[in-house]
Amino acid sequence: MEPLVGTDYFIGVAQQTLWVLALACAPILIPALVAGLVLGMIQAATSINEQTLAFVPKLIIVAICLALFGGAILTLLADFTRDMFHRIPDLLR
């Protein structure tokens, strides 16, 4: 008896997992990256080497992004988790 679920199924699940991970992380990581780049250029131009000057604004930007996009990210993760649980019977056939 040959299994109905092949390696293509698992590769598709892994691909979907990576896509959901990228969609969940991007709204937080991209603004933090841009803020770090801008603050780094400002620090290089002014020769101010204070670590808290770069950390606090990035922390504030991440908090704002979590407040703005947190609901959408949680919805995305909940839908993905629900989809994974619905796929379990396909594995048991």
C-alpha cells in the first residue's frame, strides 16, 4: 500500500510555513531595519556613539508596529494554525 501523502505535500506545507513566517515578521523587521539604518547614519554624521540613542527609537518603532499590525499578524497565524489542524486527517489516510 502506497501512502497518499508524498514529499510534495510536505514541501508545500514547508513553503507555506516560510511564507507565513515572512508575512508575520516583515511588518516589524522592516521598519526596525530602516530606523536602525537612519539612526546609524545620523550617529555617523554627528559622531555620537551612544547605544541608547539607537536602541530606544527602534524599541518605540517596534512597539508602534506591533500595535498597528499585531491584530493582522495574530489573525494570519491563527488562520495558518487552523489550516494545519484541518490538514491532519489528510496525513492519516
